[in-house]
Amino acid sequence: MNNAVRPAVAYAQQKRIPDFFIVGHPKCGTTALYEMLRRHPQIYMPDVKEPDFFSTQWQTSNRSQEMLDDYLSLFDAAQPEQRVGEASVAYLTSHTAAHGIMAVQPEARIIAILREPAGFLRSLHLQLVESNVETEKNLREALLLEDARRQGRHLPRSASSWRQRLIYSDYVRYAEQLRRYHALFPPARVMVLIYDDFRRDNEATVRSVLRFLDVNDTVPIDAAEVNPTVSVRSRYLNRIIYGQQGLIWRSAKEAAKVLAPGLRQSVRRVAYGDPSPPDERLMGELRSRFKPEVVALSEYMNRDFVTLWGYDSISCVMPRPALL
């Protein structure tokens, strides 16, 4: 731990620190899980989803204590008897978040959610286009830009500080990402959910999470359907709805609150539509490319994801140059 951070961490012990962290991935049900958990009377999660604190450079900043204090203020309203949590999907891909969480909360419980790689990357790409982070609307072309973007080239102006979010293949290193947390936290405090299970039975999955968090798992649970995958139909309206770096403009957000529900729905119908059918050739190429990751995850978690996700019919892994 950086010596400059030690006083900040010691100070943090005097405040409410999250007991658990939903660490990702995006487009895998993290928002739905966040919404369902925060309705539980024994759980406190702040209105701000994605504080993203532990994937920042706070540990090397000369303002580390001030930054940590600002972050922990999100949890000031939690009651003493409540479990406190937060959800930041960048924590799973981050190389520093696990260590940052351990430094501040060594007793933390970690929740990760994983999804079949090809469908995950397609959904993620559509989300980043919608949120104005990604300007390349064609997934194949966006994937071809990865090497250049690692070097800081061909980045959308709104995503200059979000470079890593546009390196799609880095998301699909599931076993490596889980090892970072298992290296620091006991297996009993790391829960890995699978998107397929969550989609199939929201309630059963959430009740298993409640047991993991040691809170009452018999309370009524209402399924949450949030953050659906859409395609951008009107880039002009999308730019009005979303501001720089994919964040909703405050003025637009406030204005939306006073619009009649019917008008809000009409605006969204014009701006967005159902996604086009996936490019099956590209999906097949991605499955070939990521089959080794699926095999590695199956071995790591002792569960057959190769069959679950339909990778058993893929007989070989194509070399990357022929992929895209």
C-alpha cells in the first residue's frame, strides 16, 4: 500500500465502509441486481450507481484522503443495522480495484456476474453506442480498432479518458479477473453469478445473494427489468439525451422529470429501436476466438460453460488475423 494512503485508510475505518461490492460485468444484470437489492430494508446502496472509486488512481493521489472521504460520504445515510454496498462494473476488469477494496475493507464480500462472451460484447457495444462513448456503430469495425485505441488513436472525443472501456476483448478474461479477487479474498466471500441463471430465475438468484450477504432472504422480491439493449435510431436525439463521456446532461435529465410519461416514451421510440439481428458470422468468429477463455473458466469454476453457452460445437479456434 502506498505510504501516502495509509492515513486515509486508517481514517476510513471510522466511517461506514461498504460491506459488499457488485464488481461487474456491465450488461450482465448488474443494474437489475443493484435495484433489487437496494429495495431490501436491511441493505443500503446509494442513489449513485457506478461510483467507480477503486478503479481510479486515488491510491497515488496527493488528495487520497479527501477523495476517499468524498466516496465514503455516499454511505453516510446507512443505518447501523444495514448492510452497505455499491455497484461499479469497472472493478472486474480493473487491475487495481481488488487491492483498493482490500486496503479499505478486508472483510468485503464480492459479487461478479459473467455472460456468454459473444452476446455480451454485442450488447456492450450497443450500450456504448447508445451512451455516446462509442462512435463506431459496426461491432466488427470497433473490434478492428482495438490495437490503435490501446495506443490512444481513433478514440471518440467523448471517450478519451475511457480508453479501456473500448478495448472489448479485455472484458473476456474471466478466469484472470476472478483470480485477482480470489487471491485477496476467501472463496466464501466471492460470489460469481451467471447471467443465464439470473435471467431464468431473477427471484432465486436474488435470494441466493441475500443469503450470501447474511440478510433476510424471505422478503418479497419484485423482478427488475432495467437498462435494456437498444440500437440508436436517431444520433441527433441521442446526442441531446447524452452529453460528453456518455453521461446524461443534467438539464435534459431534469427536463425529463416534468415531461408526461407518454411524451418521454415517444422521444425514446424516435431515438431508439430494437437492435438489428446479430451478425451470425461475426458471432461465430467471436465464439471461436473466445473458446479458450470459456474452457479456462469452465476449469476454474468447475462448471461446464462450454456446453451451457453452445461452444461445444466449435471445433477449432481461428487465428486472430482471420477473425476480424
